Amino acid sequence: MAITRILKATTVCTLVFALSACGGSGIFGKGKNERRENDANGFSRDYDSAARANAVKKGSRLADLFTNNDDPNVTLKVNKYLWKASLDVLNFMPVEAADPFTGTIAMGYGRPQGGGRAYRATVFITDPALDARSLRVSLQGAGGAAVSNQTARAVEDAILTRARQLRIADGKL
């Protein structure tokens, strides 16, 4: 009986100390990283508590995990020039699926003007930078036939060229 009481008391104390360590300032007062300075009026300013107050204002409650406080005007992490240029260059293919959040455009089979072979493409835009590393194009011929690397490279170059033209025309260069 005495052993179970000691075990319970030890468990409770361990949990209290572990929980207080999660708070940052500990159970015995202020933490090591806290700094105090005097402002112009001679009053002491607590920088750690100011940071905590700002965190509470920004939404650090458990209920904030379940609410949608995202700004609807937030830009996506996809380069808009590469996105538009991909649609312009591959305009002979029907768009099957497009997801601007992941930067993926899946195109159906289509024949370019003056070409006899049908192609389908999947475009991946992986970065907000207007850069060749941000763009990957996967081409497939009709019936699942392989497409040469030179053809895929030519399509990527055409998309990058068009994206640069769109950026220059936008006047932000």
C-alpha cells in the first residue's frame, strides 16, 4: 500500500515537471533565454512575454487548428508564367486535369498543327522561380509509344521561351 502511494506521488511529480518544461519558462520561473531591458521611461520590458503575446495574437490555440484563417489572396507556389506558357504552347492538347496547388497539368492526346503523330503530356511546375529546373515535361506518343528526349527538350524549351516572353510583356523585368 505504501509502495503504490509512493509510486503514484512520483508519477504525479514527474508529470508535473515534464509538463512545466513544455511551457518554456519552467516551474521555477523565468527561462535562460529571457531578456529584460529598460525602455526610454525606465520601465522594464520583458521580451519573452511580448513574444508570447504575439504568438497568442497569431493564433496558437487548439481551436485554431480546426478553423480556416488562411488568407484567400495568398499566392500559390507555382510560377504563373510557366503555368500560362505551358497552356499556350500545348494548346493543341485538351486539358484533362490541372492542379495549381501541386503545379501539375495533365493533357490529353492531341496532334500539333502540321504533325501526323498524336501526343499527350504531363507538365510539372515545381518551383515559383522562372527557371529551367522548375519545369518538367513528360511526353507520351499515341498508344503509349516512347518519345525521344530531344522532342521533350524542345517542348520544354518552347515553354520556357514563351514564359520569358510573357514575363517581359508583363513589364516586371
